[in-house]
Amino acid sequence: MKSRHMALAQRATALLSIPLFALAIVGCGGGDDNSSSTASTPATTATTPATTTTETPSKATTLKLEADPGGDLSFNKKTLAAPAGKVTIDMKNPAPVQHNVAIKGDGADETGEVVSSGGTSTVTADLQAGTYTFYCSVDGHEAAGMKGTLTVK
Ligand SMILES: [Cu+2]
């Protein structure tokens, strides 16, 4: 009985001495202070879920248009196309004649400001797929041919 108890006690001390022994080794090897204790911190760069590219409900498109620089009642394009959504037409007017750009058709009716001599008239409309007309709303200009077709798909 007694010897058995002793054996257990010896075992216990043996187990206890292991950590001490390990510490002793570490202590001995502490000659070179250069042994940088690089506490390798797990650089857990919080992998944020890639910014959810939620498909924008409506695309925004800007189309460029220009009035005839010589003052003719016409635009430099007869057709324009854009995907459904917010459509903007920037119409530059280099001529001294007053012009603007407007959109009509299929329920759309937007008019940009009248400009001349290098000004830019801008019109924006929220358009669904369909065929629209872009034109100059200055008196008589559309009738004279200052217009074109805007196709939205
Ligand atoms: Cu005009």
C-alpha cells in the first residue's frame, strides 16, 4: 500500500519536473537576444465579403450629341441608342443659332435648356425599352429636320 503511494508520488513529481526542465532549456538558450520572439500574429485580414455588386436597377447612360457648327438646323447624329434606364443627352451647340435637345415619345417628354455659341443643352429621362425622338424644341427646328431617333433596349 505504502509503496504504491510512493510510486504515484514519484510519478507526480516526474510530471511536474517536465515543465521546469523545459524552462531550463529555454533559459540556457537565451544567450542570443537576437532570437526575435516574432509573435507570429495570425494576420487575419478580415476577409470582408467583396462589396456586394448589387446590380443597379437602372443603368445611367450619357449620350453625346452636337448641333451643326455651321448653324444648320440639324444634329450631327440621326440615331442614338441606349440601354433602358436613365438616359442623358448632352448636346453641344457650337453655332450662334439657338438650339436645345429634348426627348419625346412613349410617355417621355423632357426638354433641355436652349443654348448657343458653345453651350451645352442637357436632357435626362428615365426610359424603358422603346423608340423615342430626340429633337430641338426651338420653333421650327424639328420640322426643319433637327431631330433623330433614340432607340432604347
Ligand atoms: Cu435647334
